Amino acid sequence: MAIKVQTKEHSASESESKTGTSSASRATAKNRTAVQQAQQAFLAKHINSNGPNDQPIPSPLDFESLPTEALRKYKKKFGINVPSSLTISGYMLASEAGKKTYSYKNKDRITKTELASHVKKHFMNQQCRESEIITNFIYKVNNQGTYHVYVGTQHH
């Protein structure tokens, strides 16, 4: 009994066509990866951009990064009983020459850091009804730009 073994010989054109297909698929995969990387770089640059200065957005609870004027307005609006914060003149009093003056020795001002700490403490102690806030927010968004006219008895 003789066993017949069949071998398949590939022609040169068959092997070239297979190699060409695999190199084309590799090129397509590389191109797809390059496009995805370009899209990610574009989105990272433009979607998270904070304008022409491209500064990082401060945390809403980072009160020290807020301007002193905003902290003063908050203090005034909510009647927080703390001394006023230092102005530029107040910081100048902290210099060696300023420490010898009457104004420096009898100051009743606090630094911006201390004011921010008092404002943050007050803000964190505020009570709020989240369900009411969310409901009001949704109402405002849904009715944005519409005017409601009360229809009732008219006075002549």
C-alpha cells in the first residue's frame, strides 16, 4: 500500500498577493492608529481649552484661588463677622519699614488666606435642599427664553 502525499506548491503570484494584502492591512491599521492619536491630541487641546490663556480651571472649592474682591463680596453679602482682608497697602506694611509704623502695630486686618478660610467654613456649613435645587434647575433649563404671562382678571 502506497500512501500518496500531495503537496501544494504556491506560485509566485499567489504568495505576492497574500503578502500584499497583509502589508496593506498593516498600513491601514497604522493609518487608523495615527488618525486616532491625532483626534485625541486635537480634542485634548481644544475641548479642555480655557480660552487663549489656557489656564487650568480652578476647583470651585479652592477659595484661595478666588480674587480677594470676590471673597470680600461674599463676606459682606452673608454678614460673616471677621475683620477685613489686607489690601496692597496692608501687605506693604509687612515689610521691614512698614513694621515700625503705627498702622502695622494696631492693625485689625486678616490675610487673604485667612479670609478664604472663613468664607470656605461658612460656605461648607450652608444647608441646602438638593431635590429643590435640582427641580428648579431643570425648570429653568426647560423654560429658558420663554415668558410666562399671568392670565387673570385685568385691571382697567
